[in-house]
Amino acid sequence: MTEDCQAVVAAPGFALGVRCTGSHITEIRFLPPQPEMPATTPLAAEAASQLRAWLADPDFAFDLPLAAAGTAFQNRVWGQVLAIPRGATRSYGELARALDSAPRAVGQACGANPYPVVVPCHRVVAAGGTGGFAHSREGPLLDIKHWLLAH
């Protein structure tokens, strides 16, 4: 995604790529570690600024115009995720029970989240441990999840 990002923000061990239209953020993606790329639009600059603020202070509250995305079910899951306080986690099973669904469906919705960090799906964990992240069960994305949980 680097070549079509409108901004890249460096983070510890990874980077965040931002895509947007003129009025809405359409995607934030985890990228391999790389230097920052200056924003090419005013909205991308604002998103990059807010991501940097959050990296410096995990209590920072995002205020970004996110493009409508996802199915009705995914939006219900993401709404539940947004309600998880910083420093807390919920299991896939807990969210599934709250939504009258299945843990696997919650995991799939979390993996489809186009706004990681802003919609903190990293706060959703397996009953017996960390669980997967962004459709991965191992590798760099799990390292990012561990960092995000600690942050």
C-alpha cells in the first residue's frame, strides 16, 4: 500500500499507511517499518497528526471522519470494540455473546476492520491468550498486536 498511501506514519516496529478521499478516511493499514511519508492531502495530514498524537499518548481520542465501511454485522462488532476502554480487553466469545453471534464471526469482523488503531480491534483477544490479529495467527502482525496491547 505504500505507493498509494497519502501519508505514512512511523511507529515502533511498524508503520501506518493512511488513505482518504477529500472528506473521509477510507483505510489505515499496518505496513512494514519505514520512514514517514509526508501527507499529500489536508485530511491525510490531519490523520497522520492524530496517529502521531496517539502514539505519544495512548489516551488520545481520535476525531477522524471515517468513510462508511463494512456490513451491518461488522459495524455492530466495531461498535462493541469502540466501547472497550484502553487497557482492557474482551474475548471474541464475550463479544459474540453480546451480539448473539459466534466468536469466529467476531474474529472475521475484527480482521476486516479498515481502521485499525482508531477502531481498536487489538483489544479483542482469545479466551486462552492473545489470539490472532488482522487475519494472522503468527508473524509481524501478532508482534504489532502485542505492542498495541502494551501501549
